[in-house]
Amino acid sequence: MPPTRLFPRTADAGPRRPGDGTPNPFGMVSRTRGLLHDLPDPPSAPAWLGDSDLQAVAAAFGRSGFRGGLNYYRNLDRNWQLQASLDGMRVHVPALFAIPGMDRIIASMPGLVTDLRGSVTLDGAGHWIQQERADAVNELILIFANSLTRPNFF
């Protein structure tokens, strides 16, 4: 059965600025209206989401529901406890940090990644940057990979 509504979490969802009428997706869930009621109902799927991909995702959720996605949030306190041992750790391998223009860049990234080769913001994308700006993300990955020197394995 095809999905009846598509709820975007992408750049196609529109701006989320005070007074623009876009509901806050991270606000409290209304007990009477539920989570999805106030979200805009787009006229079509975004160009980067093909019909076969949408059908595959809808079929997967039809089989299992959204339990896995929700369980992450249900387990936040325990995840925090388990990750306490990682406090203060740094990433020491070459890295490139790319985010969509609608997200905020993490100011502390240079302190967390000791060999940060760059931080790039791609406008025109939301949470699903690798789908929404696939060509740009692929180009960044190739440039980054080609900038690394190959270790001598022999």
C-alpha cells in the first residue's frame, strides 16, 4: 500500500524561523493532534526521492513500524551513561565535516577532530544532505579522498 502522506524533514519543508508559520518539529507533541498533524503536506515527493525508494521505505515501516527510530530517543539517558567513557576523546584521523545550510555548524569541531581538513556548509539541503545534494557531497568526498596521501602498504 503506498503512503498517503509524506512528511518532509528536508530543505523542501521550508524555513523554520520565528513567525514564519512553520511548526516546530521539536516542540511538545499535542496529545489531541499528535506528532504529524501540524506539519505541512507537500504536493509531491522531493526530486531526490524516487518512487521506488519511497515505496521501499514505506514497505519497511509497514512491516516494523517506527519503533527503532523511537527507541533511540527512549534510550537517551542510558546512551548518555554508556558514552561517559568517551568524554574528552578526540578523533585523530583526517576528516572533512559537511553539513546542510539549515543546520548549525558545531563550533567545537576543531577541538574534537585534531586533523580536521575542512568544514563545508551546503545550502539547499536539509537533514538528508547525501540525498538532497548528492552530486555536491560526492564531489566533496572525492576531493577529500584525493587530498590524502596513500600510505605505503608494501
